[in-house]
Amino acid sequence: MDGTNQSIVEKKIVVITDQEISKHLKQTNNLPTRKWKVSIYAVDELGEHRPLNYVEKVEYILHPTFEPPKRVVRKPPFTLSEKGWGEFDMKIILHYTDKSVPHVTLDHDLNFNKSHYEVSHRLTFMDPKPTFQLLLFHEKSGDTNSPKSSKKKSKPSLNATSKRQKTDTSGSPDYESGNSSRSPCSANESTNDKENHKVDYQKLARNLYALDEDDILEVIQIVNDNRSEEMYINEDIEGEFHIDLYTLGEDLLKILWDFTESKLDPSTI
């Protein structure tokens, strides 16, 4: 031990390859053409496969004969499906949702020795931020046979508060209401033919509290991606995320409003 109080988190993942000979594709170089796919999962303490919630995207670097050789997959389980006749070594690059965590590159042997094979890897994280730890341990949440009940039990704490008393919204920024693209990357896209009105801080707070676990984790990521020094954001207590809506600024408020409105049934809020 070096005397430091560093927090080290290790996570296990598995790269799964499935392949089979395609009866409908012609041979190349007297070798059968095969259909193959690669998927990546987190592995929990019980050995169960779970979504990689802490990975934003996966880059696959294939053999140069593939066009294009670089593929990007953004949705768990990050499955890449292809066909070909030859075996080769590929690079798999994991990009994390926390941009401050360096990406990691895995070497993967694509071979046709078995129709199904799994390769395990261990990932190590030094002093992960509390919000990132929520994602790292998200696969532990509940009974897989009852996803709705497990979400209620393990819902992370998101506390959207106002540090000052306010009874009207006369000083609130204008922005567009209604269902817009929920992607935080689409913050600058217009929502056509929507009615302009003032932000309702109380309704936005209610919307945030009504979100399910996956959406709350995405809200936390959105806030962190858009945070500035002027904003009051407190994540010192592990598992809790406190924000003051009045300090977030017009652009981030609009993103959160559009996101929550797109996620919730108006009859439930």
C-alpha cells in the first residue's frame, strides 16, 4: 500500500461471439462465408449478463478489407453483425459515459473454432466520480424477472431544488414546449411549430422526480455534460445528486424540459 486513499473499482465484462456458415452466400477462396456477430455485456456478482450502462459507445476496428473498417455502435449490448470468410484480430474500444475516464482498447480474436464463445475482461477504475459509480453498479439492481419493481427499489436520489423562494415565473427564460428530440446532442435543433412559454420550475421538478431509474441516470449525465461554474450542483454524497434549477441556465433548462416531457405521460404528472 502506498498510503493513499484511492478508491479502486473493478468490473467484469464479457465479449460474446456467435458465428455460423451461411448457406445462402457463395464461397470465397474455397472457404465458406460465415455470418458472425459480437456483443458486449457487463457481468454481475452472480455471473448474470447485464447492460453496459457506463459505456457510451463502442468502436470496432475490423480487418482493412472491410468497408469501412471502423464501426461505431452506441446502444447496449453494442452488437456488431457482419459476414466474411476469414478470421482476424480486431480492436474493440470502449468509450465511457464519463468523458474524464480514458477509453480502453481490447484485443479480440475473431475465429471460427466454435459457433459460440465468450471472452472475459476486467476493467479497473481509479477514484470514479459518484455519478459514474451509479452507472458502474447499476447492473446490480433488483430481480431480472421484475424490472419495474427493481427500479423502484434502487432508484438513485435526484434532488431538484430551488435555493430561493419564487411564486411566479415572470423572470423565467422563454423556450419551446412539447415533445422534442430527447437526445442531449440535439439541444440546438428546433422543435417545429411549438408554442413558446415560460419555464415552470415546479412542473420541471415534478417531472424529474417522476422519471424512472434509467432516465434519472441520463439526466445526471446531461447535467454533467452541460455544467458550468455558475450552477449549484452537489454530488458529494455518494448515490445522491442535488441541483438547484434556478442556477442551471436557459439552455440546460430547455434540454431537461424537452427530455422529461418526452419521457412522461402527461396524465401521470
